[in-house]
Amino acid sequence: MAADRAEQAVNVEQWQAINERDQCFDGEFYYANRDTQLYCKPSCPSRLPKFNFICVFTSAEAAEAHGYRPCRRCRPNGNAVTDLEWANQAERFIHSHYQNPLSVNRIAEACHGPSSELQQIFIRIYGVSLMDYLDRVRMDQARYLLIHSGRFIKQIAELVGMPSAAEFSRKFKEKEGLTPTLYRRRVRKRERGQDRL
């Protein structure tokens, strides 16, 4: 019974079923995408994940026990994914992929749904657009790195998913009111002053 709950590598027959979106295999197994943390039925119409990101489970319960969330499009566990659950999937995807180039379309594709619908739901639930939320996550990480690391501004920009240091500095100043360099200096000076107390 423990083997039924274990994560398994995809075999040739399963990969072919996923590629062909073969409904005959629905209920036989479920495949999960390690990159997006979603799981689907073999017949799911969503974009196929890369082969090396796929793992297979014999039941929806096993996939969920391993932390995977159901796909909104194919409803592998038979239940509809609520708007809140879908927005949470997008939030988790942003937090785990903010270092990469992201767009509304890329986030929606990873969360298996239309971008305009996800955008509207995300705004309703979180009060900000997907890209504004992404900017917040990136800026939070940038502030942390500016304070707690000795990395150059260009390195920090790349680490938070912004390959252009100039664009990063412009956006940081827009959000914080200071350039990244000045922000770092002021926070470190303030911390040194508190250390002396």
C-alpha cells in the first residue's frame, strides 16, 4: 500500500498517454509537475511539462499528500478548484519563480488557466495585479539582499529576476524612494548606530 502513495518516475507508456492526452488512462494514474507543483489527469489539455519535471502517482490523494495541488482545468480529484485556491497557486508560483522572467501569460500557463481570468481573480483576492505582486516579492528579496549580503547591485538585480541593473535601480527607487546603493548605506548606518546603544 505504501508503494501506491509513492512518487514514481514516468514510464514510456504513461509519457505517451500524457502526450496524446489519452482519456483511457484517466483514473489509472495522475501526473504531477515538480516545477508548478500541480497535478493532472493524463487527458489534461494544459501545456505539457518537460519530461524531467514529471512524476506519477496512482491516486489524486497520493499526489496531494506529496504537496501537489489539483489542476483547475482538468479537475483531477473531481472537485472544482476555487478562485481562492487558484489565486494561492499563482502566489506560490510567483514566490518560487520570481528569479525568472515572468509575465501574466507565463504565470497563468503554469497555473493552467486563462491569463485574463487569473488576473481578475488575483486582483479581487489579493488587491493587486499579478505583476504588482511579483514586483513586491522581488523588492522584498532585494531589500533583504541589500542589507544582509555584500553582493553588487547587478548581482542582486539578477538574483531577483531583473537582468538589467539600470531597470532594477529605477524600479527600486520608484518603490522605495531611494536608489539601492543609498538604501543599503542608510540601513547599515542605522543598524551600526543601534549597535552602539
